[in-house]
Amino acid sequence: MIPSRFALTLLGALGLLAVVGFGSPPFVYALAAADGLWLALVLVDGLAARRTPLAARRTLPAGAHQDEPLVGELVIENRGRRPVRVRVRDVLAPELADRPHDAELVVPAGRTAVHRIRIRPRRRGDARLAPLALRVRGPLGLAWATREADADRRVRVLPKAHLEGEAGLLVRQALERRLGRNPRVARGISQELYALREYLPGDEYRMIHWKQTARLLRPVTRETSWEQHQHIVLLVDCGRPMASLAGGMSKLDHALAAVLALLRVVVAQQDSATLVLFAQEIERVVRVDRRTRSFRAVFERVYDRRADLEEPDYRAAAAWSATQVPRSSLAILVTSVIDLVGAEELGRALAGLSRRHRALLVNLEDPGLIDLARAVPGDATEAFAKVSALRLLAANRELAARLRARGIDSVSLPASRLAVGVIQRYLDFKARRRF
């Protein structure tokens, strides 16, 4: 029970009267009686507010997507015979908002008031909502009674699903192709040998079977079996390099949004894919193919995995792909190179991965590292930070050059271009038959 501002104003006025009439016994007695009456009225009004037949609830969906607007409602139902003024505080979970939502409503007698709330979920995971905190004003306007409602609610925040700009356009075009609205000829060729034949003018030099050519002393061409259904392996780092922020979301948030969009394109292209989340060990494996009709289950398998402070074991991920994915595939490893030791480990892992699969490194650029490299140092500490950042960027370029020399592709992308870059690179590989 809390006195209202009106009640406190009355109490202040009585205090001023006590100062003016100090020393007069009759006035003091009258003032004490007024104070007692004030206290009694506040208590009576508070009890009446507490007994007000009121019901409150939220209407929020059970699932939402990160960084996408969510509209909910606070519904206050007044079952009494008088209008009621209600203050509502919704202490939303940190996954949903960074501050509480406050509202003040006047609910007519026997009616229901609805107040809309707009939320943009900030973090993935299970958001446990605190109970609604209500303050109900009494009929005299002298006291507020507090109560709670709508306890034990949860909202599941899934990775971002709807992309804007060019990435969203690519996904929509792929889905339209799957529905038959924008048919295209899907090209693809496997590396499995189908037959050998004599060389004919116009055959590609890369299709020549050199061992058989040397044995027969005449050019021999390989024929491979046509195959439009390809397989993709997506290895997503969930370790320390992906824990830092990039534009309000963690690097892992951006990576999951990008690879989930890519999975939708892969399925629309009639291909199959294996999504692997790893850090120190392989943690989650999700497989999709052209029979996948809904991606809800895919989102629910990965939504609550957040980046931790463990060092990723790149070689363990590469070894898993070599043993658990027997078919030659396009293996895309998504990470962020933030130190020299990690760059060396990553290079060795990709070299092992490329022995069986067509490997592609997607390096998510660190915005803080780039800002340090571009900044003008003001003291010795900032100069040291700038030199360290430049050294790491040079190591990244050296790593990319070494990978290219081994036939391994790599691309460095900022968070804003990650989804469109990954999707375009996959479509480019598929169009050029480079699986």
C-alpha cells in the first residue's frame, strides 16, 4: 500500500498548518485529529484498491526472432462497478528489452483496456518474463495497492529469419524458384568417374585423364556423371572469436542468421546440407535436404547456443567432416580470426579439410580491430594497439594468400555483408560446377 501524490500533498499542507499554529493547544489537538483522519482514509482507500476486482495478462507470441519487431498487448480487465486507474510496469527479460515498459491506464467499469507494446528482441534464448507489476488507485485517490499478475511466462527468441536488402532478395528469389514461379536450369556435375573415351575437339583440358593418356599415348577424356543435387557442410564457430559484438549483435548471431538464410537457399536449389556448431568439440548437428518443408525445427535446434569463451578446435571440426561426411562436398567454415595463434590453427585445419572437400573460409571481420587499425594514436598505449591490429590484419591477408596457394578459397566480410556474401559465393560455386 503506497500513498498517492494527492495524499502526500494533503499531508504536506497539514504539516504547514502545524508550523503556523504551533503553541496553541486547541489547534494542535485539531491537527492531530486531522492527521489521524488522513491516515484512516489512506488505509481505507488502500484496502479498497486492494480489493478491486481486476485481471491483467500479456498477449505475446511464444516465439520471436532476434532483432525483428514484436508487437504485444497488455490487457487489463476491470470487473468492478467503478472506473479504475492502473499503472503497469512490465519488467521484460534482458533478451527482449534493455529497460522496463511502463504504462498508465484508466479502465472503465466492467470494461477492458488494451495497451500495445512494441519490442525488438536483443538476444537469442529462452526469455523468462517477470510478473506484471500493477498499482491500482483507490476510489478516493489517496493510495495505491500493488499486486502481481501473469507470472511464469516464457518467450523463445530464435535467430534472425528475415533479412533486408540484397540478402533478402536472394532468399526470396530462391524460394520463388522452389515454388515454380521463377524456374531456372540448375546445373551441377559430380566428380565421380562414369567412363573414359577418346579426346574430341572442344573437350575441356581439365577433363583429360592424364594417366590413361600416357599409357595409351593418345588423349583420353574423363566422363563424369551428371548430378544436380550437391551437399554443403556448414561449420560454424561458437567459441571465443565469435563472442564479441558487431553492431549490437554478437558475431555468432550474425553467423547464424547468415547460415540459416543460406540453408533456405540450399533447399530451394534442391541440395542438401549439414549444419555443425562447434567450439572445443562438435556440439550440434542439423541436417536439411529437399524434403525439409519447415525450418522451424532447424531454428529451434540452434536458437539457444551462444558464443562462449572457449578456444575453438578447428582441426576437430575438420576431422569430423572428413569422417562423418563421406561424400565430397562444399565445406564452408565460418569464424573470425582475431589472433595469430588462431590463424595458424585455422590454416592447418583447412588444409586437412580440403583433402576431401572443397573448402571455403568465411572470415567475419572484427569492427573493433578495423577501427584500431584506422585510428590515429594519441599516446603510447594507443600506438601499441594500432600496431597489434595492423599486424593481425597482415596475418589475415597472409593466411588468405597461403590458402589460395593450396586451392582453398577465403573471403573476409563485415557483419552487414555476411549473409549476401555467403549466399552469392554458394551460388557462384554451384553455377561454375566447382563442388
